[in-house]
Amino acid sequence: MVGCYTSGIASLLLPNGRTAHSRFKIPLNIIENFVCNIKPGSPQAILLLKAKLIIWDEAPMVSRYCYEALDKCLGDIIRIFFKARTILAPTLDIVEEVNNHLMAIIPGGEKLYLSSYSICMDEGNVESQLDLYGSELLNSINCFGLPPHKLILKVGIPVMLLRNIDQSSGLCKGTRLQVRKLGNHVIEYEVLTGNNVGHIALIPRMNMVSTNETVPVRFQRRQFLIIVSFSMIINKSQGQTLFHVGLYLPKLVFTHGQLYVALSRVKSKRGLKVLLMNHVKMSANSTINIIYREVFEKIIF
């Protein structure tokens, strides 16, 4: 719990009493769009992250700009519950299930972005392809590496880039971003991972051609090249070092080394939580590490 007072006199009546301006680093001469002088990762920021309740005595006596400044500050601090943590799952359908669940419980208004499409011209008779594959079928295609036709976003949620856009700015395939503003044609993001953490980027819709061999026709989808990323598949997390990882295993891992990759994303075991879901013929706290022994047959020790 964090407590503070509006007036300095009230703060002197109790041991270790603090005013709101002192506790939250609120400017004395505050105007609209001012923010608190608390940096993410500082002792004050860590205190606010740990607090479950903030009590502000005589709150109606101060300007509303004080509350708005604190609200913006808390938003900036919380953006760290995304920079160094994620939920890992073995398959894309499980990842989508987790993302949809968290999107539903995150507060804030959502915005829907619909894609447009066109059949690739190198397919020969384009007119016959259009007759064969209508918009309803192509819009329903949802495969790995392709943004969805219906993209639902909220301000503050984490997303992941699906293609390299600008390597010098850290906008590469797999980069995690946080949504800051939702425009009609451009979305504003903050970079959460890599060497450009904190960089602000404006990214428009772009064209992406499906390369999945299971898709019956090559077509081009115009959409924001991102997916919601509260959760990600285990293989996509390779090379990342995180402070907190939740490993969700409603089914067994199915590829060589997948479990090892998931468990080694954190710096310490305190940052790892594993949820196992009724794996058949196994104890409640066990799972299988899939290993193809033929991989090691030609290795000389």
C-alpha cells in the first residue's frame, strides 16, 4: 500500500508522512500533459509496481492534472509487465487462445482493422482464380507468418512484427512492440526488445504475400504486419532473455529441444511458472522432453 496527503500540514501529523507531490514527483506548477518525474526501473517505480493500493487523502483538493500525470506515469511503469515477460505455448492455436482471452479482459476500447487482398499476378489467369477463390475464403485464411484479416487492437497491448521493416531502428521480424496510438492508416508503437528499446515508430499498412504451401493460391494481403503478442510459440522465443516466463502446456511439446528452449528463456527459476494440463498417464507435475536420438548418432564425444 502507498499512502500520501494533499497538504503538507497533514503529512507532518504522521511519522514518515509524504505529500502526493513528493511521493509521485508531481510538478508543483502543473499544467495539462505534464508527467511525473519517475523513471521506469527507479526505486520509486519499483515501489509503485509492488503496491496493491494507493490511498490519497484529500484528493479533491488538487487539480485533475495531478491525477492525469500519475495515470500516465503508472502506464509508463507498467510497460516494463511486457518488456521482459511473456507466455510461451507449443502451438499457434494455443497462442491464439491465450491472446484472445487476455485481450478480452484488458480494459480499454478496441479498434478493428480489416485487411484487403489481391491475387498475385504471376498466377496466370487471374480472373479464373478470383472466381474460384472468393473474398470469404481468402479472408478466413489464418496461417503462421501472415497477419489476420480481422486485427483487433487496444492501446497498451504488446504486439510482434512479422517482417523486417527497418533494421537500423530495431524493427525486425520478431521484434516486440507496444501499441501507443491507434490511427486509421498508421499505428504508433514503442519498441520493447533489442537495442532500440524505447524507440517510437509509426508503421502503416503494408502488403504481404502468403508463402505457406498449404494455401491453395498465392495472394497478397494488405494489413498491419503485426500479431497480438501476450503469448508466443516456443520456437519464436529463441534468442530472447526474459525475466518472467509462463509456460502453458495444455498438450505435450512435440519437437526436439522445444522444452529446453522454453525453460531456458529466463535468468533464474524464480522467473519461471509452468502450467501442465492433464497429460495422459503422467503425474501432475511431469511432462515429456521430446528428443530424437538419431540426431546424436553421428556426434563423436
